[in-house]
Amino acid sequence: MDFFKYHALGNSYIVMRAVDFVEELNCDLIRRICDTNFGIGSDGVLLDSGSADYGVPHLRIFNPDGSEAEKSGNGIRIFCRYLWDQKIVGDDEFVLHTKGGKVNAQILECGRQVRVEMGQVSFNSHAIPVAGLMRDVLQESVVINGQDLVFSAATIGNPHCVIFTDHPDEQMARALGPILETHPLFPNRTNVQFVRVLNRREIQVEIWERGAGYTLASGSSSCAAAAVAHKLGYCDGEVLVHLAGGDIHIAISPAFHITMMGSVAHIATGQVSLEWQQSG
């Protein structure tokens, strides 16, 4: 089985092809692939499912715990770069299918940057989903470990919980993130962003990712955090998101359609040995 490893601002993924698997990719194999000690090591697996839908490439996104994600901004950018490297797409804009919907993308700067139209953000509780009556989930309260937190929620094909704070850091993300991810408010679990507004055009974000844990960067989390900041009037429609792994540019239309642009780098291409495959 061939593999292709990339990272987007320190968030790494292994790209593999569905046609290389005798049986369907399963949770146990995904966990083994992502393991840094016993596998290749990554923050997830991107499965190239081919282009059966009128030539539109199909992407499936798997977290390191084996669960499947609807969308991943970094994962999408990485997969787009892989498609470009394999000459499946060129420099023109193209369409990509994910479980969270179709997106338009374009490779820029000889593969170093990827621009993705991520879709429309919704704050509707049933779309995200968030438990309770149908409403826009903005500035609501939740008590975690005796601490009263104010959160907003959004979806751009996958669920997000956004909390504004003066001092977001890794420790906060690791302490509160896993509790919020699995809180009963979020039936499908949720990604969590801890956000500091720096000015009208910049925010700082620390991320706890659903099914993956603390992560240096996330495209969809950047989209959600910027969209909520704009919705609440904290930021303009052009936002530079500062993450632990680097920066992502987010553009928000009046209807909350999101365009994301960020970097991608190729790390390695190789083959998974038959010995390793049989050892499982």
C-alpha cells in the first residue's frame, strides 16, 4: 500500500487510496497507521475514494481514533495538494466531494498554498447539532468543572463550539476541550476553539479537535472561530487566524460563505510493508 504524508501548519495526514485495500479501511487499521510508535504516525488518514461521481474526486476523512469526520479544512487542503502532485487536477479551480458536502478548491504558488471555498456556516442548533429547542446558538452558558463558560456554536459541515477568552493556551484546550467535546449538549460530539480577539482583522485560536485531541492547526476550526467572531461583531469579514502551527486566512461573505487559504507541505511518499500489514 502506497502512502503520501503531508502537513498543513503542523497538522499531518496520511493520504491512502481505497483501491489499495483488499478490505474496507477499518478503525483498528486507522489507529495503527496514525500511531507514532507502531505505525507511520499522523493526525488522521485521508482516503482517496476515486472519482466515480462525474470525475469529481471523493475524499473520506478519518480521525486518529478511527472515527470519520465530515470535513477538515487542513485535510481538504492536503488532499487537494495530493491530487495536484498526482496530476489528477491542475492549476484551475476544481470540485471535491466530502462527507460534509462539495467544496471548490484551487492550488496556488506551485502547491505551497491552497484556497478552498468551505461552504456556508450555520449557527442553527439542529444543523450543528446542539441539544434543545431550535435556535441560533450564540453566547449561551455551560458549566464545566464549576466554571461558567459562555459559548457559541456553528457548523460548516462539522460541529464547533467557540469560547472567547483573554488568554487561550494549550493547557486550557487540554483541560476543557475533552469535556466539551463529549458534553450532552453536542449529540455528535464537537470540535472546540478557545479564541482571543486581537483586533478587527486578527484572532488567536487554540484547538481541541473531535476524535484527535489538542492540535496545532485546523482549517474548519479557523473558519468556525472567524465566523462566530464576525457574527458577534468582533471582527470584519477578512480575518487572519493565528494558530499554534501558523496562520490561516479566512474570508467571510455577507451570507457567511467561507473561503480559506493556507499552506501545505509534502513530507514523504512511501509504502507500508507487508510485514507491518500482517503484524496486525
